[in-house]
Amino acid sequence: MVELYDFPDTFKTHDIISNFNEIKSDSMYVKWLDDTRALLVLGSSSQAQKALKLSNALIKVRPMSAASNLALEKANQCDLKPAMKRPQTNLQTARRLITSHLGAKTKVSKEQNAKEKEDLRVAKELKKQTRQNEKDAWEGNLRSSLN
């Protein structure tokens, strides 16, 4: 997280994001403090370092260690989590809930339904493998993460 300050009060969120597009992060977001100050929340500290190094005539950037009292206060008040990309989803669950509630028949082909179920199974397996790899790494057993 970095503090952005002294930028024009006409700036909108998309203006700030576009000024930091060199970071190439889909997961950054802006938490506004007032019209000319905001917090830029990024997914990692390396992205925050890149944001600090970007020279921009319109937006000044400083680390949270040198942030204003308002920025520190706002960061402590809000539960600001590192920005993360939203996981890929499909409509299978929503479609099932809606059709069962309305008592309607679904108009999705069996092939599409089977593909969505397979995608869901693969995503669950990948998440399970990732959790196991993290657990193994903490325990010092890197064998399963190399497979």
C-alpha cells in the first residue's frame, strides 16, 4: 500500500489506475481519503516498490512509513487487504438456485452442463493441490510440490 497525494481534484479512480498501468496488476484498487489524497492498495510489496519508483508529474507517491496522519488513520480504520484477482467462476450454481426456486426447467445443454461440472472439479482439485503444496512447504516437505 502506498499513499497518493497532491493530484488534481478532478481525478477519478480510473485516472489513478491508468497512471499506474506500468505495474501491470489486475488486482490494485484505490481507497479515497479526500479529493486530492488516496491509498493505492496493491497485491504485493514488490508492486508497491514499483509504484514508488514510477515518476509522475501529476501524482506524488510516498510509502506508508512516510504517510500522512490521515492516511495512517484511514488504513487502520479500514480492513484493507492486499488486492487479489477474483477467482474464475461459472454460472452453474446460480442457474441451479434460480431454476429450482422458480420451478423452471433449465435451457442449458447436457454438454454445457458437463463442461461446467468438469471445470468446477478441475478448479477444486487445483485449489486442493495448492493448499497441500503450501502445507508441505511449511513442513519442509517439498516433494509433493515438485510433482
